[in-house]
Amino acid sequence: MPHLAAHDIMHMFIALAVLLGAAKLAGELMQKLDQPSVLGEIMAGILLGPTLLGHFKPELYAFIFPSTGNLPIALETVTTLGVVFFLLIAGLEIDLRSIFRQGKSALLVSFFGVIIPFAFGFGAAGLFPRFLGAAPGADRLIFALFVGTALSISALPVIAKILMDLNLLRSEMGTVVMSSAMFDDLVGWILFSMILGMMSGGGTSMAGVKRTIVLVLAFVVLALTIVRWLIDKLLPHIQAHTSWPGGVLGFIFTLTLAAAAFAEYAGIHAVFGAFIIGIAVGESTHLRKRTSELIHGIVTNVFAPFFFASIGLRTNFVANFNLPITATVIGVACVGKLLGAGMGARLGGMDRRTSWGVGLAMNARGAMEMILGLLALQLGLIRETMFVALVIMALFTSLVSAPAIKFLIGRRRKITLKDTVNAKLFFPALKSQSKEQVLHEMCIAAANAVSNSPERFLRLVQERERVTTSGWENGLAVPHARVNGLLEPLVVVGRVAQGIDFDARDGKLARLIILILTGDNQSQHDLLLDAGELFSRKEAVEQALHAETFVELMAALNAPVH
Amino acid sequence: MPHLAAHDIMHMFIALAVLLGAAKLAGELMQKLDQPSVLGEIMAGILLGPTLLGHFKPELYAFIFPSTGNLPIALETVTTLGVVFFLLIAGLEIDLRSIFRQGKSALLVSFFGVIIPFAFGFGAAGLFPRFLGAAPGADRLIFALFVGTALSISALPVIAKILMDLNLLRSEMGTVVMSSAMFDDLVGWILFSMILGMMSGGGTSMAGVKRTIVLVLAFVVLALTIVRWLIDKLLPHIQAHTSWPGGVLGFIFTLTLAAAAFAEYAGIHAVFGAFIIGIAVGESTHLRKRTSELIHGIVTNVFAPFFFASIGLRTNFVANFNLPITATVIGVACVGKLLGAGMGARLGGMDRRTSWGVGLAMNARGAMEMILGLLALQLGLIRETMFVALVIMALFTSLVSAPAIKFLIGRRRKITLKDTVNAKLFFPALKSQSKEQVLHEMCIAAANAVSNSPERFLRLVQERERVTTSGWENGLAVPHARVNGLLEPLVVVGRVAQGIDFDARDGKLARLIILILTGDNQSQHDLLLDAGELFSRKEAVEQALHAETFVELMAALNAPVH
């Protein structure tokens, strides 16, 4: 029986340590730049791969990532688990019901947002397969189907982040875009798994195509009906009768592995099985938020970075960069998506500017295109030039979406304190006796609400405090800080009966303390302005100080400014 | 470059799904029987391996766990990661400072608790190597060193659980045993890694032995001084400047992988590197409890089960069972540990009965012996009969320790409410308006305190409530339940100003509600008895009801019973 020798194990741990360390480091740097961390993880891989390290230090590269012996298999095992579990959490994020709840606009945006870029990609690839990087010997129809699919999937997590940053997630445009992107994800993966099935199941013969379509649809329908129903029935029992979180994690991960095995057996890829099971599990109303957060944390922190970093190891991104292919892919992808999704939004009754916004948001691509490209590369369907073009297209469209929407929609909707306060973060009687303690107490509450580090929040608030005092007039203090990576503003409202010295200009002790933490400067600016307008009069502060309950606080915040 | 074909991927996911599913299921069953879940995980592997499934359904076994192609490598990659990360958390649990804080007794128990079983094992194996299952061609000295080491390591997590169950963890005996077991772990692993080094580094030649001793000691000393200091300096910065938990998890896992690689490079096994790094990280006062809990959760739920289940796949436990070897191993292990640790305790000034108790507690073996045995088997040092004997010895001593100590020490120390109440679980003014709501509110608080499932707690309390009402006299209600797997009793004290109907015999509404959740019947019995004695008079309940702060509550609980 083949087994790992000592030097295999050593190389495996070297490779994994280098990949994880570099991926996490670059991911954190990207977060500081307010970009998704997955971008950093991919770039770390490109730096470590044949593009840079392999090119300039080939011996070191060969030492870290040997291409002989058992190491490639060991590494592929870890990255395969990484991508399968990543698709699990991608599935968990999809909310089938919300797609249909959105009604006409969402359906139209989804439909045209898929069909037009698909048609563009299919047409371009069908007409010029060699030019667009079809591998020698690849079936023309399958290649055209692949390119069409690869250009039509949107990147759900990227889109969600962009909309949050722009405070548009809960707007009409935001909900329509999110629902449509979920639908596109689902349709795109069904299409892609059919293509995979055709490739393994005897090409494009009528019988082969039929078999694949039947298998994929049967799997999707079964998983989203009977299996989903079973999961929904089982989850409460598992949560009640087993230890938390071991029982429910074991259940969900086992299901995912089994679905991945079944999908491979059916001739489609393991990732598709994990994705569909993710949707089925996520649909259960019994899945607790803490459980899905835990799964999210395990996968994004421990498994997925290995996969994303490994993308860069596959090829030399400089040597295989081909400007005509890349430009064509980017052009066709953007035009198709903008026109398709935009047209859908127009037909759904949105105004012209919002419709363009929908198109721009839906245009963001991400991890899914890279996974698709990687599988197609492994299966010998596309050449490395096309793979590189797809990765660059995904990176480019992700990066360009937010600035483009900002430019188009212009000034974003202003956020107010009323939007952001929260009963759980309202403390009518803080126990602390000093400024230091108050800030610490409030930072702990804020950090717990988003499972972040209180030390980090406190450090940022104190740094800001050193620049300018946060004690305002009339007994109000508004400590605040910008916290990179915070998706939504956090506002903690606290009251101290005896008052605490915040160095206010009027010398009064602060009794109403509003801690404002935001991920971006704009929201911070909005919220500070709102606080200033609301509490410019002493009476307004007094009214808030007399609010015993959260409802009364809301009433105070709602008071018209005189 | 070798890579995973589609059928390799399918088999990999089948094998992983079967292993994880069976391991978690059996682990949960064991927890219900009040045994460590790792026992279930190992047994699941034995059932799935050559012992049962492979014996009776060889074709099915060969389908799930093919011994050809790339599957064995893929599986070994996952189980190797599992055991390396398991050693990381084993290291995190070790508290170097507490070892030395315990002073003379702990040092004597550690010293004799290692030296005597080591001498017994070394002697027996040196005299009768063939009989004790040395592999043909194994070096006699190395084999004797191995057996000595394998018999001297205690199982820290098993011992901790036994002491907790017996309410002895915080007794003098408990702290001495825990410190000594930690020390034994450390010494045992250093010894074992030296043996590994000798095997790979040129046998027992003087130069080889010297090189190994130097390497191992240098690694341990460096890791526990400079590296530990560096980690302690870096952790606060990482927690302050990166996203939680991604940043700190990435740091610790990367360090672990790098240490594993370095240990392999030094000719000792990867697991040793992970273990020592675990100690170094665990020593940092800046490591937050939530971080180490998260790592613990990720490893025990997702990685370690693959490893423990895979132990059973290695061999046929029935065909390779050899009664003389197994009986000898168990006998030598028990006698050596009982005498050694017991003698150390006596010399440290403990009374005779407690000294035997120390010996019995230290006698529990566990995962470490199995890991050692597995490595020795892979390296061709021992035969399968000896491997099976070691696994059975570990299981046997784990299972027998608790009943033996119970029998020896006799009735355990009674637990009182005062021991178990906690400021965080004292609610002077519950908001709920009904019995149902009160129970739910208190169960949520209790479940959050131990990261368990509130639904499960509530269901158990309600089941118990159906059997007998928990409304006592004078406005006191004592809902309670036994919760399998709970390590320490959880007591939540709540007060309801307006009173709530708990069906008390005297018809009064309950205003003081004490929720008692215990892992065993004995603690439940103790606590209910204590509550009954304390609050038998109306005045005692009133005193507790007037306690505004936790300190006042403690005072009320401290009141002498009239």
C-alpha cells in the first residue's frame, strides 16, 4: 500500500505552512485596503507560484512544492477539501425563498443577466474557439458552453460586500441584485455540471447529453426537496440530542462529503454536490446562526486559503498572459452582463440609472469563475492562456464594480443613528467609573456583537481619542473609530448616571456616550453629523438621558431637529 | 505531475464521509454513556476496518478504502493533519508554570510516575523482545526504550475528565495529578522523539544518539524560551491588528505546520513539533480563552475524528489479538504506574489512601499511547500484536480508572450551591412572565456559559419537569436536569419580582428560581439536598430574595442552617 514517507510529510508541512502563512498575511493586508481577503490569498499564490518564485528561484520553488513523489497528491487532497468546503458555505449563503419573494424584477434581472452574457460568451467561443484558448482537441460545443457559463455567473460574496460598503444592501436595488445573483449562481452551476457530465459521459452524443441533464436535474431536485426536508426534520433533533457544536458540525460536514462523493460518482464535480447540499442545509429554519457562522469561520480560515493560494501555483500568470484573449474575455463578460442585467432591471420597471447600477453590481465576478476555470484546465478543455484570462477577468470586474457604482449612483444614502442603534447595544446604566473603563466596556459589547477583538476596537478608539477629544457639549460624548473590515456601522449607546470626564469644551461631565465604529469614512462622517444635529440642544440630550427603554431611546432619536 | 483522477476524488470523499460520519455518531453515543467521545471514534474505526467490515464484507471494504491508486495517500494526508493538529491542542492544555507551582509532591509523583513504569517496560522489553512483539530486525535497545516510554505517558484529557467527574479536580490530589500528568506528557514525548531520531539517524551508534539528543533538546529549549517569548510578544499585536479570528488562527496554524515541518526535518516526528508549539502558544497570557476554545472545536470536530477513526483501519484487532502480550502489557503498565506515582505521592507526604488514588488517576492512558504505537508500527519497530496490545491497554486503563478511584476514595466530597453559583449566572431581575419563558431564559444563559445548545438544556429540564414539579415551598423553585457530557455543575439563580406559578404544593408563586444542571446524578443529588436544607425556612428564601448583588447572594447561601 503506498504511503507517505518521512520526507513527503516534511514537504507537505513546508508547503502547507508557506501557503497558509502567505495567504493569511496577504489576505489581512487586502482587508486593510478594504478589499476582500480572498484577493490577497490568490495573489499570495501567484507570488509563490511559477509566475514569481518559480521563475526567479526555481530551486527554492522546487523544494517547497516538489512536483514528484507524493507531495502533489497530498497538496491536492488539501486544496480539494478546501474548495469543496468553500462551495458548502457558498451554498449556505443562498436563500431560495428570497429569490422568489422579490418577484418580477429579480426574475427578469436573473434571466437576462444569465442569458445575455451566456449568449455572448457562447457565440464568441463558438466562432473563435482557437483564438479564445480552447485546448487542442477540445469539443467545440462543450468549449462554447463552458465560456458562456463562465461569463454568466456573478460573485455573490463580492457583490454583497460592495452593496454593504455603499449602504445599498437593503435598498430595492440591493435586494434585487442579491436575489438575482443567487439565482445566477444556481443556474450557472447547474449548467457547468452538465458540461462536466457531457465531458465525462461520452461527449455530445444525444444519449450522453440526455443522461447528464437527467442526472444533474434529478440530483438538484432531490437535494432541494426530499433531502432538504429531511435535513430540516433532523436538525432540531441533532441540536437537541448531541453535544454542540460537535454533533451538528459532524452532521453537516459528513453530508457535504457524501454529496461530494455522489456528485463525482454521477460524473459531475464534487464541488457541485457540496454547493447544492449547502443550499439545502441553509434553507432549514432550524440551522442556528452560530452554527453557520462557525462553519463559515472554519472554512474561510483553515480550509479555503489553501485552495485560493493554490490557484496561483497552477501556471505562470506572466508567461501565459495573452492580451487579446484577456481583453476579449473582459469585454464580452462586461458588455454581456451590463446589457443583460441592466435590460432585465429596465423591463422590471426600474429607472435607467438604477438599472445601470444593477448591471454594474451583477458584473462583479469572483471565486466561482476561477474554480470553473481551474476544473476546465484540469480536464483539458481550455489552455492556460484562457485560464489566466478568466482569473484576471474575475479580479478586474470585482475591483471595478464598487467605484463604478459609486460614480454612477453618486452620493450614497446618508446613514442615521436611528438606522444603526440596536436594543442589544443600548446600556441604560453603564457600571464603569472612568473614561478608560467606559470605552473598554463599550468596546467589549461592540466586539461581541460581531465576534471581533475588543482589544483591537479599544486601541483604534483610543488612537482616535488622542487626536481629538470626543467630549462634546451638554454632557454628550461621541468616541468613534474607523475599523477596517467592519461590514456595517456599530453604534453602542450607554448612559452613566454620575457622569464621566471626556474633556468637553464646556467642562461638563459626559452622561450620554455614543460609541460609533464604522468600516468606512463616509458612514462615520454621516453618523457624527447626525449625532451633532440631533444633540445640539441640551434638551435633546436630556430626553435621551431620560429614556429608560430602547423604545424611548428610539423616540428621542426620532425627535425633529429644531 | 501526479494528480488525483476523478475516481480518486470520489473514493476520497466516500472514505472521508464514512469515517467522519461513523466517528461522530459513535463519539456521540459514547458521550451519552458518559465516556470520552474519542473512545467511540476509535471503535468506529475498528468496526469499519479489517477487524469487522474488512473481514465480513471484503469487497465493500475494498470499495470504501481502496489500497491502490492515490487514495491511501489522500487519506494519510488528512489523518496526518488530524493527528498533528490534535497534538497542537494537547500542547495547548499543558501549563508549564502550574507544574512547578505544585512543588515537591508534583515533582516526586512526576518523577517516579515516569521512571518506574519506564524501568518496568524497558526491563520487560529488553529481556523478552520477541515475546512482547518486537518486529523482526528491530533494534533491541530501541525497542526496549520504546516500550518503556509507551508505558509511562499518562493521558491528560482522560485524567482531567475523571477528576472532574469525581469533583476532585480542584482538590490537592487533583492539582498534583494534573501537574504530574503534564510533566509526564512532556518527558514522554521528548523520550519518544529521541527514539525516533535514533531510528532515522543511524541507529544506536554513540554519534547518532548524541546528535538526536542534542537536536531534540535544542528544539525543546528554543521553542520554550525564545519562540515562546516571541509568540507572547506577537500575539497582542496580531489580535489588535488583524481580523478576529482569522488572523490569530492563521498565525497559530501556520506556526504549527512550520514546527511540524521542522520536526520532520530534524528526524523526529511532525507531531512532536506541533506538541511543543502548542505548549509555547498555550503559555502566552495573551492567548484569549475564546481563541483556544475555537481551535479546540475546529480540531476535535473536524480534524481529529479522521485520525482516531483511521487507527482501526490499520489492522485486524481480532486476528492480531494476543492474550499473553496484551495481559503482560496491561500488567506491567498498571503495576509500574501505580507503584511509581503512588510512591511519589507517599514520599511527597500524602496519606496512603490518597497516594493510591494518585496512582490510579495517573494510570489512565489514552490517545498518546495509540499515536506512539501507530508510529512505531509504521516504522517497523513493533509487530501488529504489540500495536493491538497497546491500544487495548490504553482503552482498558482509561475505562477502569474512574470506578477504581471511586471505590478507593469512597464517597466523594459533597458539592454545595456555594461552590457552583457564579456571578455571571445570577439574574436579580428576570424579564420573563411565564414558567416556560423563565426556563428558556435561564437555559439560554446556562448554555451560553458552556457553549452548548439551549434547546437541549430546555428539553431535558422540561422532560424532568413533567416527571415531578420543581415548585418547592416558600416561593422557591428548583428546576433541574441531568445533562450528559456536562463537565461541571451549572447553577443559574434568578429572581422574578411578580412571582411565577411553578405548581408548588403550598400554592405560592415562585420568586427565587434555581436552575441546576449537572453531568452526573451524584452532583444533582448533592445540590438538590443543599438547596432543600438552605431554603427550608421562609426567612432563608426572603434573605436570598433581598440580595441585590452577587456578594449578598453568596452571604445568603452561606447562612448557617437553623
